[in-house]
Amino acid sequence: EIWSCPYAMQTMRSYAEDIDGGRSPSVSMLSEVAAARKITIVGGSIPEMVPASGQLFNTCCVVGPDGEIKAKHRKLHLFGIDIPRDITFRESDTFTAGQEPTVVDTDVGRIGIGICHDIRFPELAMLYRSRGAHLICYPSAFNMSTGQLLWDLMQKSRGCRQSGDLQLITILNVT
């Protein structure tokens, strides 16, 4: 989650990229690698700026073996926490929540995409399963206050609740 820049809300806008306008060095790099290696890449997430509205999204692109964007997921559930004398953090102060769940057909199967806090909502995983997803990817960053224990629990609970051949993959960065 947010691999292209520091995960600092106060500077996020300055690092945001225009994905649809073709001015995204991060997505260009993912596209080049995917095409050169003939692989599908679930590209973590980067801050996306929509110039027409000024909105900022936490966005994950899925790039196919041809280097083209196959899907774009905007984080649905923005994280917020207030632990007195420890941490106060609200993604909604910076980001706009996405509106649509994302399922994409790829050469490795049908993939559902979530970003970090999206994993806290079992309904999303159930929706992806009902839409035929064989894999759900949750690129993520957790802070030291909520940390590894919570993340491990969330992964296990999603895995236990979903039956059949559904696999869960997470890319975790603890900040």
C-alpha cells in the first residue's frame, strides 16, 4: 500500500499521479515490467489524483502481460483511528473512498482487489467469492499501534470464512 512515496498524509497530494491521463511514472514502470516479463502485476497502491475534481484516491492497478491496465481499484474503506496519547490518523482527511468493488479476469484467474482496511469487511470477500474470484489481493500497510497481530487475525478470519479454492494474498508493509 502506497509504495511510490512516503505514507504521510500531509505530503500525499504532492506525490499523487494522474493514472487516467497517462501521467503516472509508477504505472508506466509496472506496465513496462509486466510487458517485458509477460506477467500480470497487482501493483500495490499509489496516490491517484483526478485532475478534473481534485480528488485523491488510494488506487491499485492490475496490469496484464501486454502492459495494459486491466483494472483499477480505489480503496473502499478508509482507515481511521484515535488512540489517546498514541496515534490519531484519518485517511478520509486526505483520500476519497472508492465506490466500486473490483474483480478482474487475468491469466492467473479471477482476482478480487482490496486495499488494506478493506480486509476488515467480510462482505467484500463474500461478494468477490460470489463473483467467482479465485484469489483476493490486499496490498497493505499497518502502523505499529494496530500492527501485526491485528493483521494476522484479519487474514485468518478472511481465509476461514471463505470456502472452496479461494486464496488470500497480502503484501504487508508495517510502518
